[in-house]
Amino acid sequence: MKDNLPNNMLTVREVSQILHVHSNTLRRWSDLGIIKAYRIGPRGDRRFKQEDIGLLLLEESKGFPTKANGSMEIDKRIDEYVMSR
């Protein structure tokens, strides 16, 4: 299946290993808009661009927030998600 993907697209499993997070955490981040995912196929499987993941890692390593509104916005969205469960 990976042979059918563009070279710059990664699966949930690959990105979760790169970021050292559980695959469900990555899916939740995608649902919250923290990380951009692209849906493919009839099942709507998530795929991530290598450039997006690289940029995320670069921003995090430099201490930059990953969103224009800063990390407080991300924390707020995560809190909203947790409270809705």
C-alpha cells in the first residue's frame, strides 16, 4: 500500500514513531487541528506530509509555538477536547 502513496506522505504509524506518541494521540491532534492530516481512500485513512512533520519538529526544537496563536491556544483546544469526553 505504501508504494501507492506519494513519497512525501507518511502513515499514522510512521508519524507516531517519529514523534514518540501513541497513534491515538496523533489522531486526536489531527482532529483538534494541531497537526494537519490528509484523508485518502474510501476509509478516510490519515496521511501526513513529511514537510509538515519536519516543520513541526523544527519549530518544537527551537521552542516556537506550532500555531500562530501560540501554545496556549493548543493547550486550550486540548483541554476542551478532554472536557468533552
